[in-house]
Amino acid sequence: MGRNIETSSYWLMAGVSTTGVSHEKAGVECQDAWACSQSVEPTGSVVMAAACVSDGAGSVCKAFTGAKLTAWAVSVWLLEHFPSALEMPRDWIRQSCLSMVRRSIRRAAKRAGYPPDEYAATFVAVCAGSDGKWLALHLGDGGIIGRFGNEILVVSQPEKGEFANESWFATSSDALEHIRVYGSSFDRGLSDPTGFVLFSDGVEDSLLDRRKGTVAKAASVMLDWFRDHSPDKVSTALEENLGTIFCERSHDDCTIVLMAKPNERPEPGKNPPEGGVQSIPVHAGLSED
Amino acid sequence: MTEEIMQLRKEDLLLNPTSRVAVALCLDVSGSMTGEPIAELNEGISAFFDAARADQLARASAEVAIVTFSDMPETRLDFQNLDRVERLPTLTAGGSTDLGGGVNTALDRLEARKNEYKQAGIDYFQPWLVLMTDGQPTTQSHVLASRKALDLERRGKLVVMPIGIGPFADMHVLSTFSKQRQPLRLQGLDFQKFFAWLQPSLDAVSKSRPGDKVQLDLEGIKGWAEI
């Protein structure tokens, strides 16, 4: 038991984006981005992990940059405000996080000489600590699946407008009303998560049954990969699966980020980084054009 | 390569219904369409269905209804998956031009289909109304029908494509159905070119994703419209 408690403080993460067939054919870059960050206190006793997936709007010229900025800003906000944000009202969380994203976008837009609307992007994000607390934020489409004990469930469904090609972005005038906030201190009070799957809309139809609200078996299968494999190997496997089985079902960009709390102590080299906050944007650089 | 154990199987994933795009073809079959016009229209519709059924995405996503109007509006083909359409109706011409009645029937069917999608949990795109006439309306019902169409268009709930056939089509009346698209006059009776343009245009809608603004192939319009 003691061994499990001690080792359960580790979160392992892996993520991959692939360019959709429709964008490849059109010579358009991938418009998804993701960021993962980890924070370890100097004692090494508490680890928190944050991840964000962002999807740039198809019709804007700075979609990828907008997605990168959004993924970075949301994950940094989470690291800065978790877990204290769990004690705050949801409206404060929405307002504070969105302000940070918009500040980041406004700065980049001003430098590049574009309107901020050209950086429109959605986001799904999770931050989880070692003590069973967690916080998730979601704007627009994409989704979050969580594993709590042996139960795997949909934490957040995609939100679209009436039509399939409508959604909400950080730059939308009514974005604030559409940011959904979940966490261990809200609603169902679920705690002690052991895994999360964050994904963009290109993967929605493969992982979620929209009508029944059920989750594909693939979600738990992917999280289980961490039991026997390093995050690097899991990333490689994710990339191969996104490039084959997922892209057969979607012409859109596809992004998946996995967060898992393994049952066993990670082998040397698998450990999360130690010593303060380290932000690891694995997929995309954080240059702001 | 990763180990086999890290390869997902198809049965590990889910399959959701394809998002649908509903298109109502609202067609004038009044007496003035007798002869070559109605024959060409039937040919064009047939070619459109053949092309759409040959396209994997269109076959899964496009749903087409045919509403005709002459003395009375009539739903000749209701919305359904293209694969389920066993036989296309053969349109015949005759009678007057109750254009407004036709549009009202088409809009009612579109609304009903959207509700069916909602109840079944199927995502859908903005529906289309393709309105074709070769003359002037013989009733006043088009006044209210055009207000209804304009209101839906203004609220982003409908794409309207008004099309005139031949030199006597009342382009002014057609123009009252859309503020976003001026009515276009078909080149001669080349319905086939119009439908050949329509099918990939619907594909573009079906491929669109959140935040996309679907652009119509304006260059392609020159292939069938008098511009």
C-alpha cells in the first residue's frame, strides 16, 4: 500500500498531433497544438501535471499560431492557479483563464499586425495533482475522458453550435459563457483520477459515442500503455495509431494527449522532471511568429 | 514500429453517424417547363444523384428532397440517405406557378428533417434551398415565403440558391429570397452543369469543420450561369 501511495505521485504524459488528409491535400499546416507541463516541488513529494489541446479555427490565417498560444497560455494558467483555483467560483476561473489566453493572443496579434480574431482556437485542458485533486477546462469542440479507479467516463463532451461546423473559440465574443469548468471540488466531486485523455475534434467520433455518451475501449487501452512503456514509446505508438486507424475515420487534424498515473514507480529515465516548474511543449515550439 | 500490443484495433474505436447536409430542390414544373426544359431537368437530377452516389462522402452525408410546384406544391422525393433512393421521380410539367407554396413546403420539410436529426442525435450542417423557376409566380404566396427564407438566411440557418431558367424567369422575384446570393440565370437548359457544380459544393460543406467559412466555387459558377 505504502509503495502505491508513494509512487502514485507521478504523472506520465504523451501527446501527438497529425495533419489531416484534407489539410495535407490543400498544403495547409496542422492547425492543432498541444502543450504539457509538469511541476515538482523541491521535496519531490508533490507533482502536478497540466496538459492542453487546442484547435485553431479553419478559416483564420493564424490558426496554428493561435492554437499554440492558447495551449501554452492555458497550461501555464493551470500551473499557476492549481490547486487554489478549486476554491474559487467557476466564473472567476473562466474569467481569469480566458483573460490570460486573450492577453497572449493580443500581444502576438499586435506584433504580427493581425486582428486577434485571426488567432481563434478552442481548448481542452486538465491539471491534476498528486493528492487526487484535478481541474479541467473546456471551450468548444474536442473532449476529455477521465479514468477514476476502474471507471472510465466522459469528463467533457464537445460543444458545437446548431450546425456541425460551428463552435466557440477563445476569441469569440461569448466565449466566457461557453467555458466549462470541472474538477474535484465541483459537481460530482470525483477525485483520485488515474488517467485523462484529451483530444481535438478530429478524434471525437472515434473516441466518443455522441448519442450514448459512452467512451471507446481505445481510451483505456491507450492509458494502459504507460504500465509497461515509457512516455517516448507511448508517443511513438500514438503517432502510429493516429496516422493509421484514426485518420481512416477523419480527414481532420488529430491530436491526443494522454496523462496517466502509473501504479508502479517509473523506471529511471521515466521520471518527471524535478526542481521547480518545467514546461514541455513537445509538439510545437512556442514562437509567436 | 511499436509493439503489436500498442496497435489499436478497429473494434477499439467507435463509429458515429456522418454529419448530414440536407438539400431541398424546389423546382418549377409549371406548364412553361413542358418539353425540352422538363426533360433536361430530369436528366440533370438523374446525373446529380449518380455523381453523388459515386462519391463516398456525399453518399454518407448528403440528403436530397425534391419539392415541385405548379398548381400545388408537392414533395416528390423526401429526405433520405442517397443509397435508399431506389427510383427517382420523373417530373412532368403542367399548370400554374405557385412558387411560394413550393418554397413553404420545402422549408417545412427542411425544418422537419432538422428535428429528426436532433432527435436521432445526428449532427448536421446548414441546410440548402435550391429554388428554380422559369417564369413568374401566379399566386402571392411568394411574398410571405420569401420573408421566411430571408429570415432563416439572416440568422445563418439556411443557404438559399435562387436560379432562373430561360429568358422569362422573374429575376426580381427570385432576388427576394436571398440577400446573400443574387439569383443566377442558367445557361440555356444546362441543368447538368449546374448539378455537376452542386455536388462538389455540398462535399465542401460536408468537409467543413468548426470555424470554417464554406466558400462556394465561384469560378465553377461561370460554367453554368450567365454572368
